[in-house]
Amino acid sequence: MGKLSKRKRQKLEASMLAASYSTDTQETLEDAESSSSHDPLHPPSASTLTYLIAVAAAPPSETYWSPDFKPLRRAIFPFVQLSLSKYVLPDYPALTTTLLTPPNTLQGFQQAILYLTAIRDLHVKVKQGTIQRWVRMVDECESDSLKVKLLSSIVGCQAGQDDDDMTDANVNKHDAKRALEELIVDGTVNPTATTTTTTTATTTTTSTTSNDDDKIVDMGTFIISPQPPMIPISLNPFTPSKSNFSEIVRIKGPDRKPPNLHDLTIRMTSDPICNPSTTTNPNPHPLLLFPRPDLNLSLVKKHPLPAVPGAFVLSSVLTSSECSYIKSTTEAMGYSKNEVSGKADTEIGECEWLTCSHPSTSSSSSSGEKIWENPDGMLGAIFERTRPHLPKVGGKSAVGINSRWRSFRYKQGGVYRMHIDGSWSAAGLGEKGEMVNDVTDGRVKSRLTFLIYLNDDFEGGETTFFLPNKNSSSNGLTSYKVRPMKGSVLVFPQGNEASLLHEGTATTKGTKWVVRTDVLYGGFK
């Protein structure tokens, strides 16, 4: 047997220590800790401290990251900084896992590579918001090759908590590494990511070599082909009335996350199609099928993306008329510009709205836990159509679709830069008609992004995922595109699930309309 590497030897020693951690030993160490805490002149020996830390941090590491061990983590942080110092140039700013100062210079970005390497090698857990800020920061880098290295390092950071440990505190811990391990087998691309041709979908891929260092290699485009049938419907087009919309909250640009140059207005709709309980007419708009999820439930098909862990496309979720209704509704509400951090995305319009006009409700389960009650009408119908295809997360089934919808309109040239989606709470209306960001007191949160494609009569505009290229000897990326298809939904992990780096690729001709919302899960503590 070959000689163990230093890291493997340390992990093995920690595991052996944890395995030998008996109740008697625990009591002895607790006594030692108790006595030493009151007698600073007789602290525990180095071997005892090493033993305590090794046991606390040994897999599974829930003990070490529990609130009770926060003083320990704070006490040993100087040692972490000392370990980081060997990676970082002397003139680099003080390092923490919650803030990375924008480098603004080429040398600064090169130093950031060293910092990210340290984060990875030392298995430091990074918050989702930190990862998202880092990705936005990389957009300032003018060197394409260095930008690729930075992004590859970011998405390779240490994993967060396990799926079955669903808490409000850890749902946004970055978890890309563990999810991506499903894709990688012994340093090569998993065979399931090779060229695939079926009766429902096609994917073309390109081989990668060691010459792909610091580059983005296009692995092809996922296309649903031929297009599945949609429910035939031929009625007069429906024009939403502006009287059905009302403003419920306005968020100032600087207060948005991330800060924006424009205010955000969130509206709600009282249209009876979205909210059938608000009208006495049981069938006010017969051209739409939202209240009848059974009519096209059997047509919805699931198409897994072969190279993107946990991602899939659901085809035939919406009819053509339903897509037109949603698009017309957002146009009637109006779109505003979206310019983040002074970078103008002038060809992207944003419209945010709640698909309900009555107070959101939640009920209690047998255990007394608040759970989400998905509304009737449009939102409920969409959820029922897709529910059979939505996976369990941490042993929990999906409980609904978030009623907070972010609609985007991409005109020619519009591109949504690389980003990572975070987890959202279940939003709704309060008893007084006010906006409530979380109607379940933290019990329900999203784990999957739910991206609805409202049209496909445009060119470009693919949703592109970026994954580390394990076939390169350095820090390369592979890109994998999904071509939008009208009435279909792209679903992929967010938050603690995978934190997949992706972008809305530039629309080269025509206009693209999409809706981004979330799949909600319960069971958070």
C-alpha cells in the first residue's frame, strides 16, 4: 500500500479518534474541560485539546457546527488564519469567510485565487450569500482566463450541511462540491453526461482535453425534440385589465439585494383566473385551463439533464393560451429596468408580482408544524401538474410553488450574467393586504428553482450552466445549454442543494419571456 497523503492521514486519525470516543472517555474529558475552565494555570494538555477538537470535527460534523461549539470555533479561528497565511500574499487584506474585498486589480484577483484555494483545502464552510457576492465580484475581472479560474474555484468550495439536516440556519450554505461529485467519477466525466439521443430529447457534447485549462468548453445544447403536443385551444386572445392589479410594496434600489439602480415595485393580481375564489362566476375565462390540472396532467413529461446534477425539464406544463395570459399579465403590469451594481442590463425588464389577492394561509400538521397551503387557481393547477415529477429533498416532499413570481423580458442583446440562485421563503399576503416575505415563520423554504418558459419564437436566450471541467489539469469550466420551449419548465437545485452557476445567455433575435419562481419544501426547524 502506498504512503498516505498528509490530508488522508489526518482524516484517518480523526476518524479513529472518533471511533474510540467512549462514554467514559467523554465524561473524563468533560471533567477535564470543566476543571481547566476554572483553573487557567492548569489548562488541558495539547494531546487532550487535539483529541477534543478531532472528535468534535470528525465526520459527521454536526457537533462541531452546533451552537454549543461556537466558542470553540471562535477560539481556534486564529489557527485557521495562520493556516490561511501560507496561501496569501503578505499585502492581502485580512481574510474572513463572510467578506472578500473586491480586488479591482489583476494582482488582487490573482491573490483571490490563493484565498479560494485555501478555503477549499481547509474545508471551510461558506455561506450562500458569500458565494453569490463572489460570483458578482468576478464579473469585474477583465482577464477571461483568470475569470474562469476564479469561477471554477468558487463552485468547488466546500460542501454545506446534509440534505436531511434542513434548518433555517444552514439552508443557504454552499453545497456545490457534494452535488458535483455525482457528476465526477475518478476524475472523468460521468458516462451519463456523454452524447444522448432519445425520442424526446437530444444533447450534443464536445470532448475536452488538458488544453482546456482556464477556458469554458461548450458541451452542447439540450433540446426537447420533437416538441410534445399541447392541448388544442383556439379562442379569442385575452387582455388583462389593469384594474385587477395593485401595488403592495416598493423597495428602494439601494435596499435591494444586491443593490440596484432602480426601485422594485411588487404588485398583486386579483384576476379571477389566478384567484377563482374571488369571483362568483365559476368559469369567468373559459379559454384558460388553469383550474383544470387534470386536463393535461398526463402530457407533462420529465427530461433529466444528463450533465447537470439534479436538473430536469418538464414539458407541456402550460398551454399556449396560458403562456400568453401570463405574458400579457406581466406586460399590463409593466416592466422596469434591472441594473445591478452600476452594470446596465438595459435589455432586461423585470416584473415582480404575487399570484394571489387574498391572505395567504398555513395550517398545522399533526405535530403542530406550520405547513404551506398552495392556493387554488393558476398556482395550484401548475403545482398539481408538476407534483408527480418533483423530487423529495431530505426525505420531504414538495408542498407548493412560491406565489412570488419574478418575470423577466429579454430583448435582443439581453443577458442575465452568471449567478447562483439562493433559497426563498414562502411569500404571500397578510391579513391587511400587506406583503409578507415569509408566511410560515421559517417552516417552509424553497430548494429548487422553477423557471417557466413563456415563448420560444426567438434566437439565442438559452439557460447555460457552468460546471468545473475535471478533465483539465487546472481550473477550466464546461458549459451546458438548455434551449427554452414554450410551456415547459426548467427545474434545478438552489440554496443548499447544489448552487449551480448559470446565466441567461444573450438573446440574439426577438424577445424572450420567462418567469422565475421556486418549489417549496417544509420541515425546516
